[in-house]
Amino acid sequence: MSHFTDPMQYEFFRHGLLVATLVGGLCGLMGVYIVLRRMSYIGHGLSHSVFGGAVVAYLINLNFYIGAGLWGFLSAILINATARRRNIGADAAIGIITTASFALGVALISKTRSFTRNFEAALFGNILGVTMQDIYVISGVTIVTLIAIVVFYRQLLFATFDPEIAKVYGVPTQWLDTGFSLALAATIVASMNVVGVTLIAAAIVIPSSTARLLTNSFGWTLILSTTIGALCGFLGMFLSYEYDIASGAAIVLLATAVFGAVYISTTIRRELLARRHVVSTQVASPAYAQANMAFHDDHI
């Protein structure tokens, strides 16, 4: 029990634990739509884009969340607008806009070398340095995103699995896609200080992929993915403290281990069920029954 009680004595750890749990659940929730829409690259891309906005915000003395958030929203809108062009795919739009934004951030850092260290937290996460402002922002983004998904649950479900038919039935898919991209940008901005730019994509994709292995129900996938993400964030903090490793890395590695365990167990279970099905089919087959009786008579 001391492994759990000792770190709880420190206020910075309690704050980090709360934030890690919220971010883990939020990323798990958003990740379901990302994985089902086959847009895993957008999480990676937007995180790099937001990094460029964070650098610009620092240079003009603008609040991190305002600068990075506005930059992320603008990037999301540009990606949606560019991807609608018939001769430009979504993956190409993401690659062009987000890498250009990240390159701008790197160029500005190389030009003004005095603040390079300040962005190590943005790249790799600094969860133990979270402030009350961070907690308020992450809590607000989590609550607003959860409410939006509950309110637009049916429309998002329809647009996720069959966007063309959804458009025919009057679902405003264009507005839904834009709103979803803005929510994803807000999620990434809120998560940067926890897992860092380099690990956000993994925090979004892994819990939802794990949940997909456990159920085919969309509703249960949402619940399981959110729960897995929150638990990995919670337990990952204790692993980080126990083994003295970066919190973001500990959370992602734990989520990866859970995914590996679920993948192996579900694969074994599927193979066993397949073998049982083959055996039961053979036993039920008349030809198999006649052959078995003939074999039995020959050996009496």
C-alpha cells in the first residue's frame, strides 16, 4: 500500500494524478471516433501543429492555451477545407498543414535559442508541473466534450459509419466534422503538458484500439476506451513515481502493455472458438457420423 500512499503526500502528485486521469479518459473517448474514421494520423498531425502555435504564443507573450488553442482551431479548419478538394486527400491535407506549422515552431526555436528548454515540457510532457489553470482548462475541455458527444451521439454515430448516407438523411456532416476537429484540437492542447507532443497520438489511439478488441458494440467501445484511458493515466502516474520515469511515457507504455495483453488473449480465444466450431461442425455432419460408425464397426 505504501506504493500508493507515499506519493499522495505531495500536492503536485495529487494534481498530476487528477490531470492524468482526466486526460487519459478524454483521449480514450476521442480516440474511438479517430480510430473508427481511420484518422489516426490527425492526432499526431494536430499535436505537431499546436506546437508551432505554442512557440508563436510564447514569442508574442500570449497565454499558452489561447495561442495554442487558436492555432489548433485554425489548423483543424484548414485541414477540413483542404481535404474537401476532390484531388487532395485528408492525409495529404494533414501532412501539409501540420508539418508546416511544426517546422515553423522549430525554425523559431532555432532562431531564438534562449527559450529552448521551455518547450521540452511541450514535447515530452511535464505533468508534475501542472498548475490550477491547467486543471481548470483540462476539466472544462473534458466536460464540454463529454456533453457534446452525449448531445450529438446519434449524429456522430451515423456520420462515423456512413457519412454519405448520413448526408442524404439530413445530418450536417460538414458541421459535425468541423466541430469534431475543433474538439480534437482542444483535447490536444489540454493534453500537451501531460503526455507531450510526441506521445499524444498514442494516448488517443491505444485505448480505443484496445476497446475495439473487446467489443463490437459502439456504445461499449466508448465506455471501455474512456475507462481504459483513465485507468492507464491513473496507474501510469504511480509507475512513473515508482520507477522514476517520465509520466507521459509511463502512461503510454502501460496502455501499450494492456493492448498487448488484450490482443494476445483475444487472439487465443478466437482460435479456440474457431477450433470448437470446426469440431462441432464435423460431429454434426452426416458424412462424418457415417465415417465414424464405419471406423467403429471395422475395429469391433
